[in-house]
Amino acid sequence: MEGFFMAIWKCTQCNATSEGRCRPKVCPSCGASKEQIAKAE
Ligand SMILES: [Zn+2]
């Protein structure tokens, strides 16, 4: 089950969230760099 772990990633610029195992390289909504994307649980 651990292999299917999904995290929620939240953009601190536009508050968009995305779900995935890895931090997105860029925000899918506003294009902010990964430094602007925080893990949200
Ligand atoms: Zn964003």
C-alpha cells in the first residue's frame, strides 16, 4: 500500500492543489516554481 501513497501539494501563490506522489515541478495552475509548492495534508 505504501507504494500508492498520494500527497496533496498546494501552491502558495494561487492556492491551487494537486495530488500526486511527487512534488510538481511547476504549479499546474499558475506556473509557479516548485519552491512555491508546499505539501498539504
Ligand atoms: Zn499556483
